Amino acid sequence: MGLEKIHFVASPVALAQEAMARLVRRHGQAPLGEAEVIVVLGGDGLMLQTLHGTDKNGLPVYGMNRGTVGFLMNEYAEEGLVERLGAAESAVINPLRMRATRADGAVVEALAINEISLIRAGPQAAKLRILVDGRERMAELVADGALLATPAGSTAYNYSAHGPILPIGAEVLALTPMSAFRPRRWRGALLPKEAHVTFEVREPEKRPVAAAADSAEVRDVIHIVVASEPAIAHRLLFDPGHGLEERLIREQFV
């Protein structure tokens, strides 16, 4: 099936803007409501921003790297774009939904494609109680924080925190501590994708904590519930042989 009605999105940097201008001259710029595919020109940050902004239209998204890391992007090339789109492999990603309660009682919901992270917001380590499906699994984690990552996000912040890389098709989430002090040797856990994970902040006035869903931050949180959101499915397109599954495997051998 050909994907010829393309809506282009580019980061504000000159390299991406110039590439977009050339591609629009060649392929046109389909309005978002009429497009068959979105092509993102930039880096992973713009890809995440685009996915968050288009989660209701169900369009597949194909990225070409005009940024730095570009883990979620394909190599940039102006020739044969329609053919590449037609031959692309797809990876379906369900985001995480965070429901965070602040100390003032306000409740904030946000979605994350990579991870939900809890990070200390003061000089002292955070103290977190962790429950899975309503059952206490850790009475107290003393650490800089903790995060819950999807397979797609397992090579990002999670990997930097020494968490595991997850195959994209794995029906699991990675729960990873950040600089754990107690229990000192706890390296985290793998949880079923359907799990509901609750974090309760101990001593929030003395040890304030901020929660972030990808780049959306909520400060002074005291209670956070995180679960996968199966009703939302992001479809990313990759060139054959260079899909997200292959990238996740390759990343473990470098």
C-alpha cells in the first residue's frame, strides 16, 4: 500500500527546516486531517513530541534523523521516500498513563511513551513505598528516584540508570531504581505490562519528589499510579532490517 499523502514535521534547527523545505517541494504538504503518514525530521525529542500530539489520529509515523541520537529515527535520505514508506516495518507502542496526586490535592494525568520517572527534588534522597496491583512489594526505597519504562524507552533514561533493555514485543515493563541507597543491592524488577504500579512518597515535606511523564513534569507529588494505556497505540515505521526490534538487540552488544 502506497503512502503518498505525507504530512511533514521538522525541528526548528536549520538542518531540519532545510530538509523539510526540499521534501515539501517534492512531495507536497498534506494537511494532517488528509495525510496517510507523518514524516518527522529531527531527533528523538521531536519524535516523542509528535507522537504525543497525534495520539488520536492513528497515523503511522516515520522519522528521519536530523538531530543527534535518533534512536527512534531512520537514516535521512531524500530519494525514494514513498518507496521507503511503502516497504517500512511497523512497531506498535502503547504509552504509560500516570495519575499523580500533588501535596495540595491536585491530580494530574499525563502519558509517557518512554518512561515515568520519580526524582528527588531536594538535597535528600527520596523515600518511596512501592505497590504492584495493590500489594506492597517494597516498604521503603531510599534512592535518588525510580522509573517505570516501556520497551521502547528501555534504552533511554532506564538504560542510563543501569536498567535492562527490553525487546519491543516484550509484554513487560522495567522498574528501575536510581542510585539506590537502601536496599543497596536492589537492581529493579520486570513487571507484567498489565501491572498497576503505585508509588507513595514518604516524608514529602522533608524529601520532596517530582514526577515526569517523558518531559511533562509534576512537582511535589505524594501518590503516583502508573499503568499501560492499551487504548492508545502509536505505530512507528522503520526501514526493513533496521526496525526497533533490531536496534534494541544491537544496542546490547556495543
